[in-house]
Amino acid sequence: MTTTYEPNVVLSEVEYTTIGKRPIRHDGADKVTGVAKYGADQYPTGLLFGKILRSPHAHAIIKSIDTSKAEAHPGVRAVTTAADFPQDGEHEDLRESLMASKKVLYKGHPIAGVAANTVHDAEEALALIEVEYELLPTIMTAPDALADGAPILHEKNRSEYHGDDNDTPTNIEEYIHHVKGDVEEGFAQADLIIERTFDTATVHQGYIEPQNTTVHWKNDGRVHIWCSTQGPVEVRDGTANALGISESQVVLTPQEIGGGFGGKFEPYGAPLAAYLSQKTNRPVKIIMTRTEDLEATGPTPGSHIVIKMGATKEGKLTAAKAMLAYESGAYAGSMIGPGCMCVFAPYELEHGDIEGFGVFVNKPSTNAYRAPGATNAEFAAETVVDELAEKIGIDPLEFRLMNAAKEGTRRIDGPVFPAIGLVEVIDAMKSHPHYDAPLEGANTGRGVAVGWWINGGGPSSVNINVHSDGTCSLVEGSPDIGGTRTSIAMQAAEVLGIPVEDFHPMVVSTDEIGFTAGTGGSRVTFATGLAAHDAAQDVKRQMIDRAALIWDVEPDSVELVDGVFQSKVDSELSMSFKELAGQIGGTGNPIVGRATVDAAGAGSAYCGNIVDLEVDPETGKVSILRFTTVQDVGKAVHPSYVEGQMQGGSAQGIGWALNEEYFMTGEGRMANSTFLDYRMPVANDLPMIDTVVVEVANPGHPFGVRGVGEVNIVPPPAAIANAIYKAVGIRMEKLPMNPVNIMQSLWSQNGG
């Protein structure tokens, strides 16, 4: 089914010179011509190749490791094990997570590293390392980890959940409890209460470029890293911590990045490569295979969720209760915190109770994946919301609108919303032609859902150097995944009134720019854009001073309007930005604008989906016929990039809903650890995804910007589940909703 794009809904009335336009991205030519350098493209002189020996077992005691035969291999230059890492107790968990010496906790857990002349020599050497294991029982899901008598992964771990009984070993690594009002009183006010249980599988970010790192521990004592990363300072600091050295001894130069989606913040190979480099005095490159990447990096957590919600017969939500248990993987760091924040965030609720558990299981430690924790939570909550609306007999969007969170709404976890755009998003969904379009054919259904994401701020730094020809270099530290070189430069160009094409944005090493947090949390266009705005204001002030000096007037009498410096009182005094830039050298020091910010006021984002689909009742296959995504973006700096983020997140959410999962065997082995078997949607699995941009300005940013990268992955599974119900009458409570799970639900409904 072919659809056409509907006009965007734009509520913002502010018109800008540069912001809101669609210039060509600055790094586009390098990327399409192959000039751009990615992580694996670094080949320093004397390069050695590293490989990592990984555990074949998901849970086992390491009784012995013998590397002598590998060290004797003629092509091997060095071998590293956990014995090379700092041995103090403070570093124990970090050391064991990077390279196990006592116990392995997932299949793929690193045991040893080898540096050799060639990759083949390194692979041969791995086969020569002898490890003796004592196998232990595995736990693969959150309910299994919480069950009485479950094997304990970390004997020293204790949890606040057990209250005063803190001597009890447990698999609970994090416990959260949020309460607002009196939930039992709220349920007593309800005419209808629905309680459902949901389970979601582990999924991977699915970036095309696998994890990689090249490290040279040089004679001056500094560790140089080149890699594909979203978080240069995070990987720098994590590597320094693992090596037991100062952060200033590590410099990281981020390369172009072939996708990340939250999965490239960890120093998976850098500390190992650093020790191999130190031993050989040569640079060492480690590139993961796809199987290694899937089995040994940070996927999103699988989850077990119980949702209970009540409403009056008029459609008012009276109470909501959630229990969320998220898999942490082998080490601490589940996404239970944001999951608990997001689960009921779209709604005004007087009474609520949210209980969250992050639990250890024998899988790799989880990591962020585009709005981490939110997709699981909203799949569950939005399915129950839809069922409430259906049983009460109210239109599903009208039901959501009646209960929508607004400015001043206090979330169950505490914070009060500033200006937000959920009402505007739902209004745009209701008025979109898709919502009322005819839907023909048997076993077809239309579903809706909404979702929320926090969005982030934090520290960022930007320098702007003004050149004599009127162009500017913009130096920043945020790796560019989705066109942020341009979206950041556009904000500086808006301040200075010059074309964005006159900017040359560049992402530099951690030594060359002030502290800048990683590219994640939908923070870069907001936070680093704010730093660019402030740096451009610094340039503007300096150039006004320079124009005043040339004209022998007071700076207060000079203004910058549309790229022209002019006197407020003498119309004869004016110079373009380029003309004034040409006189900088003869009137004083070079002009460099600088700004560092710790950006607060990140505006959270809402998104809604309308989806049409068809279910084949004979096979369980779901075909997406039409998909519309609506998002409040605050202000679309570059609408093409915003639409691309909306479509990309939606496509990933569709994959999460229908196909993607870690298919785990009972002994803890991932049975589908290649892209041939790990099923992500490709172009012919999807229709054109229509985008509707809603602009409710974020008061925390001078241009009203909100982050746009993450929230679009949140509502698709719930919207698809609700459409499946409309198509064939089954409420899906398990992800993925693949043919097997759909057929099992159909057979169960039909008594099969």
C-alpha cells in the first residue's frame, strides 16, 4: 500500500533565517565518496592485530588459565589476562567484567587477549590457550533470577529491597519504588480495572559498524585511542579507570561512527588493547566480529512487567500500578530507572505506584538502546490503556487526550512537567487523514499508541574561530551520528546571520576541546547546540567591539542584523560580517568564540503512532500497511534530519515489535548471533513512514529545541499490538510478536 506524505503540523510561529531550512550536510561528500575515516580505518605504523578469547559457557568457575602455548606461537607478540589489571578490591568488578579470572557470567565473557602480526596468527593463538571450567547453573530471565533458590551470580551483592536483611545474597542489583497518592484508594474509585503481564526479549541496537578500537600506549606514558564511539570522554575515563591511571594520560580521537543508538559508550576492547600495546610498544587494533558484537556487547534488557490500571466509566484514569523487572545482564547497569520514569509519563494520575527491579542474569551487561527502558514499559502500559478505552467504549485517542499529561502535571516519580506537547501530538493524530482513512480487507487493523522520553542535557563545549575571509571553524566534541555537525552549525549561523555553508564544523579529540558528554540521550542538538549558540554570541560581542574600534564609537551603539554590523544612530556605518572579518588582523587579536555549558532544561519529548497492518491467520505473519509517526520536536532545526530520526526510530521500533530477539538456549547460548538469523526489518518489510512534526517550543533553549533521536522507538510495539488486536482479536503480551507467538496466541484463543 503506497501512501503520500501529509503536510507537517507546525505550531511554532517563529521564523528564522537558517533554522528550519534544509542545507546540505557538511560531512555528506566525504561519506558518500568513501573519504570519511571510520574506526577500523586507522592503520598507524607498526600495527598489530588483537583478538579476544571468550568464554564458551554462560556461567562457570575458572579453575585455571594457561597461555604458555599461545605465547610460544611465532606470530604472537603479547598476551594479556586479568592479572595485568589493577588487583585492588576497588577495581575488582570492573576488572572481572573486562576480563574474567574467577568466574564467567555470560557466553562471550573475555578471558584473555592476544596481539599478533596478523589476525590469523591471533586466531590460531586463541585456540592454544587452555582454560579449565567448572560449570554452574544458568539464569536467563528476570523471573528466573528473582525466584526462590535461584543461582546467585554475585555472592557479595545485597539489595535495599530486603530492608534490614542486608546479609541476604541476591540477584537484585537495583531496586526502585515510586509512590504518588494512595493507589488502593484510586482503584476503589474505578469502575473498570485491568491487570496484565508482559514479557519482552533482549534485543540489540543493530548498528552496521561493529565495535572496534585501535590503541597505542606510547613511550611518553600516554594512551592514544582511535575508535567508533558515541562517548569519547566516557570511553577515555572508563579506560583510564580500568588501567588505574589518570584520565589525563588517555587521549581519545573519535572516528566517524557507523551507528550506535546507545550501544557505543563502553570501552569494550580499549583496556585490553592498551595492555597489549604497552607490552609490545606498538599500536594494537581489535575489531569484533558480528557474533562477538551480538554476544558480548550491551543489548537492551529483556523484561517482565505487570501493569494494573483503573478507570471510571466516563473514561478518567483513577490509578495505575506497575512492577517492572529488567535484566541487567552479568553486571550492574539495567535500564530500570528510566523504565520506571517513562511507564506512566503520558498520563495525569492522582494515584500511582511503580516498583522496579534490575536483576542479574547470565547475559552480557545491558546498555542503552534509543530511549532505554521506555519501549518495554510503554508496550505494556499502552496496551492496557487501549484495552481500557475499548472496554469503556471511548475512542482510543480521545481516551488518551482526556487523561493526557500537561504542563504542571506531576509524574509518579516526582518531577513536574514544564511546557510539553502531548496534547498537541494527540490532536495532530486525531486530525491526520490516516486516522479516519478507510481500512479494507480481512484481518486488518489500525492501532495507536503514544510514548515519552526524558531527553538529556549536560556539559558541552564549542569553539568558533573566525577567519579573514568571513568563514568560521566550529570545533566540537560530540560525535556526529545523525547530521549534528550541521544542526549545531546552523544554530551558530542563526546567531551571526551568516550562511551555514560558511561554517566548517569538526569533531576533535578529547585533548582538543573542553569536556563534552557523549552523543546520547537526544542531547547533542540541544546541549552542544546551546554551546554553539553561546560561542556565537561570544563571537558577536567581540566583533561588535572590533567594529566600534574601527568606527571610534561605543560598542553599545553597534548591532548585528542579518549578518551586517551597523550603527544604531549613523546609517552610513555598516559592514558585512565578511568585510569586518577581513579587518580583524589589523585591529587586534584573532577572534575566537568560546562556550562551555552544563545544559539544564532539556525538554522531554512525546511521540504518537498510527499503524495499519494485516495479519495472516494461517501463518501469523504481520505486514505493516501504513505507518504515521507524530512527534513534538520543540523546533525542527533541520527538518530533513528530524524526519530521518523519526523514520529511523520507527523502523527500529517495528523490528523490536515483530522480529528482533536474542534467541537463547537453556545453557545460555545465543542461537541467532549473525545478521542472517537476527532478523531486523529491511526496506521491503516497511511502507513509507509518514512524519508529522509538531513544534511546541522548549522554554529551556533559545530556539525551543527538544531532542528528537529517541522517542520514536517507544510507541511502535504497543501501536502494533493494538492493531493486531483490531485485526484478529488477540491481545499480545509478549515481544517479539513474531509468527510463532501470534499463532500460539490464536490457538490459545481458539482452544487449540
